[in-house]
Amino acid sequence: MVDHPSGSIDYWLAVWELNSFYARQPEQGEGQRMWAETAMYALARAEAAGLDAITANVSRFHLRACLIKNLGPTRSPLLNPDALAMDILAALPIQLEDAAEWATNWQQRPHPDILTLRQCKNLLAPAQTIRRYLSTTLTARALDQWLALREQLP
């Protein structure tokens, strides 16, 4: 018996790629939101099929940041920069203090530590796009601390 392709990560990632491509096109106007919602659904299905959370979150956060940049911030979960900042901070696999310590000598760290630092750097990339849209909050200050460290990460 052959499994249905809709149960595979590759199937859902293909759906994600197509829909996220259209969601990033400014000429789609408000249609970007519809494409993005479909893309987010596909990414969630890929995650349910076994895609790791860090990879899914990096993709998810980049798309949300792109939409905030193209459509402007709103209070909706998809377009709320403060919500995205909180999601980014929550997804980081280690604490800021540990990352700062590890970053000073990352070349001598064990491979899993280097990978963790790289995951932090990748997760933080969309934060640079949305930083100017954030309200002045503890979340924004925490994100600023991470962004200051980001350039030192591998």
C-alpha cells in the first residue's frame, strides 16, 4: 500500500512554498493574507508530519515579518509585530545569558552548542525587519538585547 502524499512532510512543504511565494508578492494586496493563512496551515501540517519546530518557526516568522512590512502592522495575530516578537523570544532554544557566554568562544564549543547558537541567529533574523514596528515594551527591550548579540552568533 502506498501512503497518500498529503501525509508527508515534502507534500506539505511544497504547499507551503507555493502559498508563501504568493503571500510575499506585494501586487497581491490584501490577497497576501489569504495566501499566508493557507501557507501557515500547510506549514503546521508539515510540522505535524515531522518537520522540526525550529525550521518551521524560522519559515513562519520570516513570512509574518514580510507581511507586516508589506501590509503594515495590525492587531491580528498574523500581522501583530509585538506578538511576533513574543513568539520569536519564546522559540529561542537557550537563554540570553547562555548565548552571550557561548558566543564569546563559539568556535571551541561542541557541535550541538554551535547548532543551537545558529538556530538563535536564524530565529532572530525576522526580528530585524519588524523592530521599528514594536511598541516600547519589555518584549522590545529583550529583543533588542538579542539583536545586539545576533551579530556575534555563528
